[in-house]
Amino acid sequence: MSSMLETRVQSLTTWSDVCARQELETNWGEAAVIGDAQVALFAFDDDTVCATAQSCPSTGAHVMSRGITGSKVVDGSQVLTIACPLHKEVFRLDTGECVSGDTPALQVYPVTIVADHVLVLV
């Protein structure tokens, strides 16, 4: 494998240490830059942390970290959501699917917490 390809493959499988968990305010969004990606992070009361693209899929505006967090029952299960602060479209934080209209899905990223640090795979 060429070194350029190895570097690209490695970058696709590397978790980025974004911040300590306690730096995220519960039920509030924070923006972060990971490489070339602008990411919105959301922490919840149950210590769940979710990450999405910072850009709204409808407008491209980098505003999702200022959205309204919540939850909604979808197919009988309670799912965490974020509403875009511009047009109030509501997106699932687990899949990115828009649950309030025909808007394209919001990009979501895997998150894990290791030793109280939030790691995101972009």
C-alpha cells in the first residue's frame, strides 16, 4: 500500500479527541473544528454525547450547535433530536433523518467517551 493511501486510510479510522466531557454543557450545543470538518456536539443528562455536521442540510449555514435539543417518539421509541435554529426542521441525532419534513438528512458522526474525553470519528 502506498504511504499516501495508508495515511488516508488511517485518517478515516482515527478518533479525534475533541474535549473533556465536563466541558460540554448538558442540553446545549457546542461547535468544534476537526480537521476540515465543522462539528456540532450535544451532551445530555444521561451522559449521551452526539455529534453532527455544524451546517444545516437545507441552507448550508453553520448553525446547528445553536439548535434546540429535545426528543421525539419515532416508531415507538424515544430518540434524541436537534431542531435547526433557522427553520425549525427536526433531525434525529442517531441517524440524522429529518422527522419534520422532506429536508435531506443531517450528517451524524460516531462518538465515544474514553477516560472522560469525547472522541469523534469524522
